[in-house]
Amino acid sequence: MSGALAGVRVLDLTRVLAGPWATQTLGDLGADVIKIERPGTGDETRGWGPPFAAGGDAAYFLCANRNKKSVAVDLAQPEGADLVRALAAQSDVVIENFRAGGLAAYGLDYAAVAAVNPAVVYCSITGFGQTGPYRERPGYDLLVQAMGGLMSVTGRPDGDPGAGPQKTGVAVTDILTGLYASTAILAALLHRRATGEGQYIDLALLDVQVASLANLSMNYLVSGEVPQRVGNAHASIVPYQDFPTADGALVIAAGNDGQFARLCAAAGRPEWSADPRFAHNAGRVEHRVALIALLAERTRTQTTAAWVAALEAAEVPCGPINTLAGVFADPQVRARGLAVPMQRAGGAPVTLVANPIGLSQTPVAYAVAPPALGADTAAVLGERLQLDAATLARLAAAGTIGLG
């Protein structure tokens, strides 16, 4: 591997999405990531399909496990835990998402690992953190979207067809937690470079969800008023939502008065921007219902493509509501190379989604496609722990390790 994190050794004891998203990011940036998986089954997302890719793994697994080596070890066997502890002693970063305190039984908690590797950066991801009354509860993205407030502000408002709280279309809390985890790990590595000190990172999905409500959290803390669901609209900006067209819908995001005036001109109603109700954003928010009805009446008269062309010419932010087929056919998406063709072991082709980080001097690399379960067990344990072929065969026969 090459890249900004070349030479950084990461031991990945995570599964599903939040932790694997963090370690994939580190791997894309050049870190050497060893993913520990249970022999025989591995990360449960390998079976979370359909769809399944060539080789049998679910697409879900493929989305978060690029640039990793798969080592299959049974932690429940003492000799297996010993092997992983030996790998942890050689690692710069250990990241895990067991329940709070769950790894202590295997001698793989922070205290045990730091005892043999004081400079380790150790990151724990849980649903609710290492402290507090919920620390022992399991945490899942949907549960945390509900408890953390995201579902209360997502969905159609009461009184509209289909009203009610909604989760997001992807597990956004997991994704954001993975990104916060990779950011925290990078900060801890910088601290270690300056001081030689390792440290412990405590990340909770609930904490991330509350923090990530951003302006809505602040709206509540400043005003004391609980934000309500507004569908695809914006609580503080109008017009900033979807509108019907003659053949579908489009999104218009007029974020300031100048853009709104250009929108009105393009819609053939320049007088709307001079109307005292609509001239400034605060008025547009106050008179949201009346303005949206007027705009929707106009947008229904032309196709989505016609409106996008007219509004783009007028420099009004807008766009179609694409399906994923439309996304990956979009000329901008294609120009940015967001679909990355790779080959898995054995030559099976797979197309992955690119990492969006654009670094000019140390760009992300797509060195290794998501591995088969246990594909690297023998190589890693042989190289890192000097286990010979006879020892590997004995461990495999005992079910302590799995050989891909």
C-alpha cells in the first residue's frame, strides 16, 4: 500500500457498517488493515443479500471492506484470542464495535492491549458509549435514528398524505459514526507522533446522531421549540424542496434572495420577487404555503428537463430526482469516476463506489478488492507471528482459524 497512511497498521475488530466504514477509509488512505472475522461465517454482512456478487458475498459487505486483509480467527478459543492479542501488540490502531466491555473476556479490551502496546490508538464504537445508563444496550442505526431525533424531523408533516416519522434511505448514523471514527483516529495518531502517547477513543452512535442534527439541534437549544417534520422542504429556507413537473419532479434550492429573483424571472413571474411577502427569506418562510402553491402551479407546466435547462441558465440551483440508475449514468458522476471497476481474488469483476476524498499529493488508492473470508489468514499469521505451515494446519483443524 502507498498513501498518506502507508506504514500505519490497523487491527479491525469491527463488523456491519460503522466500524468497517472507518477502516475502509483508513485503508483507502494507505493504512495496512487486517480485518478479524469469525471462521465459517465472517462479518454477518457477507450474507445480507440479495444481491450477491460473484464469489458469494453480499453487495452490502462489498460497500465497506475494500483495502483490507481478512484473517479468520475464533476469539472464543483462548489460542485464537492469544493470536489476535499478538497482532494488537504490533498494531498502531485497534478499532472494535463489541458491546461496552465485551472484549475484556478475551483480554482484548483497551487496558489489556495498552499493557502490551502503550502507544496504541484504540477506538471503541458502541450504540450508547462506555458510560451512562444505556451503556450495555445494543445499538443499531434504526434505533438510534429514532432515539436521537432524526426520525422526528424526517418525513411528511402531519396532515399530509403519508405523514409520519421516517428513517433515512441509508444507515446514515452508521456512516457518520464511521467518518467521525476515522477523524478521531487520525487526530490521535497526530498526537502520538508529537508525544509518543497512545489513547482511547469512545464513540457512540447516539452521540453522533445528536451532534449531526446540526442546525436543527441548535434551533431547539436557542428557541426551545421542537422542530417538526417538513417533508422535503427546509425549515429555514424557502423555496428549498421538490416541485411537481409535467413528467415527474425536480428539486429547487434557492438559498438567497438573488437566486429567488432569478427563479421568478425564469418562471415568468418576476413580480413575485417584489411582493413584500416573498422579497426576503424570512417572509418566504412565513408565507411558505402560499408561495409553494404558486410555484407548483408553474412547475407543472413544463417537463423536468425543460425546467432544469431554464433554471441552470438562470443560475438557480436545481436538479432532477435521480434513481441510482440515473446517478451512475449522470455525466458529472461519470466524469468524477465514482464507479470503480476492480477484480476480486480469482479474477471475478466487481464495481465499487469510489472514495470521495480528492488528495493532490497522496490520493486514495484502490489496491485490493474486498477479500474472501479468511483469504489472508495464512499470509498474515505467517508473516506477523511467524507461524509455520504445521502450526497453521493444526489451528485450522481445531477451528481456531479459518484458511481461505
